[in-house]
Amino acid sequence: MSGDMVIVRKEGLYCVPGQFYIDPWRPVERAVITHAHGDHARGGHQHYLAAAPGVNVMRSRLGPINITGLAYGERVVHNGVTVSLHPAGHVLGSAQVRMEYRGEVWVASGDYKVEADRTCTPFEPVRCDTFITESTFGLPIYRWQPEQQIFDDVNAWWAANAEQGRASVLLGYSFGKAQRLLSGLEPSIGPIIAHGAVQTLNQVYRDEGVWLPQSVMVGDVPKSEIGKSIVLAPPSAAGSPWVKRFGDFSDGFASGWMQLRGARRRRGVDRGFVLSDHADWPGLLEAISATGAQRVIVTHGAIAVLVRWLQAQGLQASGFDTEYGDDEAEDANANAAAGPTFPASEGAEHA
């Protein structure tokens, strides 16, 4: 085809021959959504297309919308463009968008991670000519430990607090991060309490067949058991009247940004756990290589660094200027009692 298949317009990423948008940030007629985080899935579109496992998440966050769910790997043709959705491994229902037109294939990845977890379908490499990749953690310093090691650390922290009669308040984004943390908790230590925003999405996950340990609302736990509990809450709960009911608690924060020196101090928490739903530096390079793409377009994150590295490897690389990236701000706007946030230069909470 002449010209690029996907370009940036004021509304968002636009598939030119297909005449649809991918994760647009302004209202459009047709939107293909990679996942339900607020910087990618916004209200106001006339029609949504998303991976089937993510449809109920979309509805729980956006309310009544006109949405079609597409099974992973299922193909539809729109204006001559063959579209299919493939697992991104980021959160429940996350997908990469494969577009084929006149023999050329582009893939828009949305957000992704290559490490499998128990709460969503694992990342699937998709061969293509051009790959649009995120770069949230596109710096060589970001290298994740296996998630089980992080879960072991969380459970040890919780158990030590429980022995002292102190609740453990663990902050993490309410969609995706909280459910992943919940999947790794050891229920024998004590009650697992979920903030309302987390509990709603826990049920959506369970309804999609994802097994999670039992979680309850704080009102369902006897006061005598509060000191043995772990509390899963969004970052916006920090410093709020709601969290103060747990008394003399220990708090922790789960995010890839916890690998940054000083991040835990700026958050003002007792413990930082380095757990991200995005690919680290080796994961980004692994995913890009697996596509076989000779052209790579980098979005939100450390764009310049990743572009330079890819160019040094002989690939045609450039960046797209997008509005993706800061779900922590969404959490804060949803709760007037929001706690401190990272500087904009440190990126998105939902990492």
C-alpha cells in the first residue's frame, strides 16, 4: 500500500484503509480497544471492538456501551483490512491489534508483558512488517524478578505484620495489578480485604473464570481480625479516611517504579514491591525480536532511548506522540482523597 497503514490524528492512532481508531483519546465512530485501562479505553465512542475476555471489564468501567467482543485469533474484515486480536499478557482481556491489508501486516501492541501470570492469557508474539510497541520501562535498568519471588516477599511481609497485630495495606492499581497480587496471596495468613473499587473488578475476573482467593469488604471482617489482614487498595486510598480505619498499619506499594531509587520514599510507604504488568527492558527486546518486524514505532515511555537502540540494531525505528500513560492520575481523579503521585517523568501507576 502507499503510505502508512496507521498514523496519528488528533483523535488517536488511525488505521487509514480500515477507517477505525486504536485506543483513541477523543470520541470517534469506531474504536478498537487494546485493554480497559483508562488511558486506552475512554468513553464516548459510537462503537467499540475488544477482545471477548475484556468486554465485561470495559462495561464495568465505562457503563453501557455499544461493544463487540472478538475471540483471540478470530478475524473480521473492515473496509478491506483483516483485523484480529491477540493476547498481550498485560491484564484481563488485553490484546494486540493485527491489521493486514494488501499483503502488509501491522501490529499495535497496546500495553504488554511477556511474563505469564495467573490472571490473563499469556502474551503471544505476532509476526508482522511493522510493530507499534509501548516503552513504559524502555530503559536497561528495568529488569524484573520472577513474580513468585515478589509474591513470597509480599506474603512474608504480611505474615510478619500479622504476628504483630498490624494490618498490611498494599496499594496497587485496582484493575489488573490488584487481581495479580490477590492471585499470589496466601489466605492462611489472615483475611484478605479489598477496597470497593478492587472488589468490583475481582468479581469481574471471577466471572471470566479466573481463580482468585476469597476477598471480602472491610465490613465483613470482625475487628479482632483486622490486625491479621492484608488490604488491597488503589493508590488513591492512601491517606484517605477509609484507610485510617485500619489503625496502626504497615503499608506497601506494588509497581515497577519501585525499582527507582527513592520511589518508595516519595510514596511514603514502608515497603516497595517491584511488580509490573509491563515488559521490562529484556522483555521489550524479546517481544520486538519475536515479531520479525523490520520497522518499529515506539509509543509512551522511554521512546528516544528505545528508538536509538533499535536503530543501532539496524531496524527502521521511530516514535509516535500519544496521550497514553498515566492511570495513576485516573485513580486520583476518581477519589478526592488521593495520595501523593509520581512526578510525570516517572510515568504511569498502572505499571
